[in-house]
Amino acid sequence: MTKTVWVFLGKGSQKVGMGIDLLDLSSAKEKFHQAQEILGWSVTEIC
């Protein structure tokens, strides 16, 4: 099993829309949906 991790550093490198292209990947889309179910809010709506 392959595991993928995305790390966004907290050193001022963030920007609105950062990582949204990941939604083009079905595996990433699934993980964002899973995160929403766990957190109770949508990561993609905030980004």
C-alpha cells in the first residue's frame, strides 16, 4: 500500500487556492471528502 502525504509549511508560503489542483486526482478528492466527514467542515471551501 502506498501512502501519500501533503505538507504545507507554516512559514508564510500559503496562498488562497493552494493545492486545489489536487482535486484533479481521484485519490485526493476522496481524502478531502474523508477529511470533511471527520472535521465537519470542508477544507476545499475554506481554501
